[in-house]
Amino acid sequence: MQLTNPINRYGVTPQFLHWLTVILVLTAWTLGTFGDDLPKGAARDAGLFVHISAGLLILTALIMRLAWRVVEPPPPPEPNEFGRWLGAFADPAARLAHYTLYALLIAAPIAGIVAQFARGNALPLLDSPRYRHPGYAIEPLPIM
Ligand code: HEM
């Protein structure tokens, strides 16, 4: 099992982070879209907790993937029919699509974090008044 990237394909680490992100995005999207259909109370609260935790893990995995790209440059694109058809546009088009997906993976959780703070709520993984947006803190922040 090769953790680092072999010459012409991604290694186990970026593949793991990629598929983890796929599962987390599906989880976050499903709970974001259908979470309100859960019965009010513990079930709905748990749904939102998992939704937010998945979103925060997506951000974490993304940071790890970007760091991995710096340490281990990705393999070159494989020649394929689509690439031959697009000619010189294939590379920039693939790059643009890739970076757009990265931007969306940042934008969705950041929008969620802003929504959470705007409601005066803490992030559940860091459930302490210390991590609430100071403008909305209900209890005074402890003096260090
Ligand atoms: C890629 C990650 C994420 C995706 C795809 C996603 C997707 C969604 C979707 C589709 C909705 C429903 C919007 C609507 O009904 O109009 C939603 C709602 C929401 N999201 Fe996310 N979200 C993500 C990450 C986060 C994160 C990181 C947080 C908080 C830290 C968050 C907090 C919320 C909140 C508070 C709501 C409103 C829930 C309610 O109805 O009360 N989301 N999200």
C-alpha cells in the first residue's frame, strides 16, 4: 500500500481524503435538505449536529488535501477522448472545474459557520461559550 503518490496516479492518502469528502458532502447535503423532516426534538437536533460536524470535517479534509498537494504534486492528467476533443482547452477547463469544486467546498461550510454564529449558536464540536461569536455571546467570556 503506497501512501505517497506513485508517478502516474494518486496514492492512498489523497484517495482516502477524496472519498471521505464525497461521503461527508452527501451526508451534509442530505441532512441539510431533509433535516427539517426529522421529528422535532432529539432527532432533529442530532441531525443538525451530524450535519454541522460533517461540514467542519469537510473543511478539515480540504485543508489536508491542499497541504498534501503542496507536499506531493498530483500526477499529470491522463490522455483521454474528452481531452483530445477539447484540445488546448482541456487542461485549463479541467483546472477551472477542479478549483471551482474546491471553492464550493470552502464556501458551503463557511456559509454554515456564519449562519450558526449569526444565530448566536456555538459550533457543536467546540461547544463552549468561548467559541461563540463575541457579538452574540450569551455568557461573558472568561477573563484569561
Ligand atoms: C459542505 C458542507 C455543507 C453543505 C453541503 C451544507 C448544506 C446545507 C443545506 C442544503 C441546507 C438547507 C438549506 C435550506 O433549507 O435552505 C443547510 C442548512 C444549514 N446548515 Fe449547512 N451545509 C454544509 C455545512 C455546514 C456547516 C459547516 C454548518 C455550521 C457550522 C452548517 C450549518 C447549517 C445550518 C445552521 C443550517 C440551517 C438548518 C435549519 O434549518 O435550521 N452547514 N446546509
